[in-house]
Amino acid sequence: MPASSHTASTLGLILGDQLDASYPEALGLDRRRDRLLMVEVGRASERPASHVQRTVLFLSAMRHHAATLRDDGWDVDYVHLTDPDNTQGFHGEIQRAVVRHKPEEIAVLRPGSHALRGELQSACGKAGVELRVEEDPHFLSSVDEFNEWASGRKQLTMEYFYRTMRRRYDVLVDRDGEPEGGQWNLDKQNRQTFKSPPSAPSPATFDPDEITKQVMDEVRKALPDLPGELDSFAWPVTREQATRAMGSFLQHRLADFGTYQDAMWGGERSLFHSYLSTSLNLKLLRPMEVIESAVRAYEQGRAPLNSVEGFVRQVLGWREFIRGVYFHEGPGYEGRNGLGHTGTLPEFYWTGETDMACMADALGGVVEHSYGHHIERLMVYGNFALIAGIDPGAVHEWYLGMFADGIDWVTAPNTIGMALHADGGVVGTKPYAASGKYIKRMSNHCKGCRYDVNARTGENACPFNVLYWDFLMRHEGRFSSNNRMAMILKNLERMKPAEKAQITKDGKAIRDRFGIACPPHSGA
């Protein structure tokens, strides 16, 4: 229940993804005069529908963090999901908190969502109290710094941003600011596939404690219709657990992370990936401590340069770049639909039940664990959504809700921009569309699939093949001026009219069978 009333000079709002113990000081708060407010918002788990593990993770981590703050001497007003008056989200809770504590202002670090910031501004306006927003010190590039870097550039290229960040923070560079090993990017070494079942050590897991078990019970009762399965919940929910998870990755999986970061194998969920994105995004871990620990592993000979550079690129490069894009592009980014796709998201995205072996395996992992590694997110269910012509808004909401690490700033650019090319080419200069041959090359999925990965027409043709070529035909005119698409479009030009017509027919049949509304064949 909310704490008793007293006057607070500043009421510091700690959001569910801002669980760094140093954040009250970052807001300039004083234990003697100020109070903290934390609110569990059930509505945030229902719109969009949030995986039950994602919901439990956020709420459990918040409750553990509130206990840590209290132990550190902070006065925390905590509103639980099941509190009887907690029905109007931040609008209601901020108004009630203002009545209880009569603060001169409410302070918060920059929310990771344009919509949430707008909601907080509206709520404070109705409550008649000023909202002070400070930059989030977790990130290594502030919004202003990213905007300064982006100013005047025709294309926001992650690789150039990454090099700037490497030099700024002196990470894997020599005295002259040149890259360790002579190359900035070792991605060419990081595209190996498995020839036999991999023997990757499992990530650290954590049995639910009493706080987490209580959250599970409350979520089951209060939000019984959330998607996904809960029985396998094992995410780190505290700073201590997060550091143990980091140590496990560094010791057991970092060495092979780079080499196999794009590989897939049926039934293998973690492979050599870090499983640290939830802890980073909840701010249980700080990016520089993760980066420096990985670099030490290289310096001590415990991990090769290609793996460490690949991991550093994900954290120092891609993660910071994506966040910069989100705020640089501003409100409305989530609503972009540059390719005009309107298809319905198929039901199997929620259940994993489909006869496509790669999709069943990858989506099954999402349903069971609220997780998928980056190549599944981009090249399996992301790629399918792109080439099938599914509405990007629906896909973005699915990504945001179904992944335990889902937060607007990271989900929107990765989905709208990277996976779906719906932002007009801000994140990527070309769509990451691929046929089933890519999945065959990077996994063992095709061996057990009922579809023929070598066929692009007919009832048994791999749906990825059919939809890939159909996608290119539908957007041939749009991509004709894109130099990076020139080679593949020449292959399309060589295709006989009869085969093109069959692909169009088969593409419509696949979309009809999967419940996807057929997008117009405009060729625009």
C-alpha cells in the first residue's frame, strides 16, 4: 500500500526500467527531504499485451529495487498492482501522490518512451505540479550528443557512430585512435554455422524467491489473459543476480559469441548469446561495466578479438545507436509505414503453432521464454513479417510486449527500422529481406521442415521463398534506385513472366492460409 503522507520537496519518480541504485542522486534528491514514488501499472501489461514473464520480471525487479532503496535510507512510496485504487495508471497515482506528499515538483529521468513522457506531463499538469525531466546517465551517448553527431548527415550509419564511440571511450583502440587488430569491424569472422549440435553452456538461471513468487501469484490473478508461459521463469531480478549472469557469460560463452552469433539450431535457445539485455535495459547492469569486463577477457587471453569486438559493437555501438535514433526521430516514429504494409499479424506469432519449422522453433522460444536472439528477431519472424507485408504497428507491439527486454526506445527502431524497413531507410539503407536459403545456411531448421527450401513456387515451396520474391515484385519500383538492391533486382528481371505470375498467386494463397490480408500488388 502507498506510504503515509508527509510533505516532500521533490517527489522522485522511479520508472520500472530505471532500477539503478544511483538514480535518486542523479535526480539531485536528498534522503532527508525528498521521497521516491514507484508505481506498478497493470495497464502497461495489457496494451500492448505483455508476455507474462516480461510482466513478472518488471514487477519483481521493481519490488526488489524498492527494498534496496529503503535499505539505503530512501523513503519509497510504492503502489502495487493489486492496490484497490490503482486503476488509472500514472494519471491517477500521480494525482493521489501529490495529495499525499504535496511536493514542489516531480522529477524523473528521461523515460524510454515518447508516449510515457507525454502521459507523465499530462498527469502532472492535471495534478498541478511541475515535471522536471533529467537525462538518463545510464547511456554512454546522451540525446544531445547523438543529435550533434547526426546533425547534417544524409544517412545515420551505425558503423560510423560506433567508431566515434570507440574513440570517445578508448575501447579497443590504440594510442592513435586506430582499432585494435587493424579493423573496426570483424563481422566477416562472425558468420559461422554449426555442423553438428552445439555444446553451448546454458546461461545462469535464478529460481524465483518469495518476492517473485508473490508477483507470479498476483499477476496470474490480476492479469490472467497475458500471453506466454510462466513456468520457465529464471530471469535475474536483482543487481546481484545480474552481475552473476554477466560473470557466467564472460566465463562460459563470450569466447564463442562472435563466431556463432548469427547461427541457429533447433531447440537451442541461448547458444553463446549473453542473455544480458534484460539486465541492461532494466538498468541492473551498466553498459560500461559490461564492455570493460569483455575487453579485460580479451586482454587476459580468455576471449578472442572477433568475439569481444562483436559483443562491444552490440553494446557500445548498436544499443546506443538505436536509442539515439529513437529520440532523434521523435514522437510518431512507431507509426511509420514506409512500405504501406497492412497485413494482419498471424495467430502463430502468439502460439508458435505453425508448420514452418524455423518459425515454430523460434516463436516457440518466445512463447516459452519471452526471448529470442538477434538473428531470430531479424531474419526469422522479423523477415517473415517484412516479406509477408504485415502491418508494422502490429509487429512493433508484438515485439514490445512479447520480449522480456522490450522497451519502446529499443524495440521501435529495431522493429520499425531494422526488421521492417518501415522508417523510410533511417536505420538501414536496404530492407533485410531474405529467402529460405539464408535460414538453411545458418541453421538446421530446413532439414526437418515439410516445405522445400529449394522451391519458390508450388504447394510445397518454402513460404519464405515465395513471399521473398513476391515482396521484391511488389516493391520493384520503390527499390529500383537503391544501389544495394541492384543485383537482386536484376535476378528478378531475368525471371519469366509465367513464374512471376505463379509467385504472385502462391503468395496470395500463403497469406490467405495464414490469415494475412493480402497487400496491394502496386509495385510502387
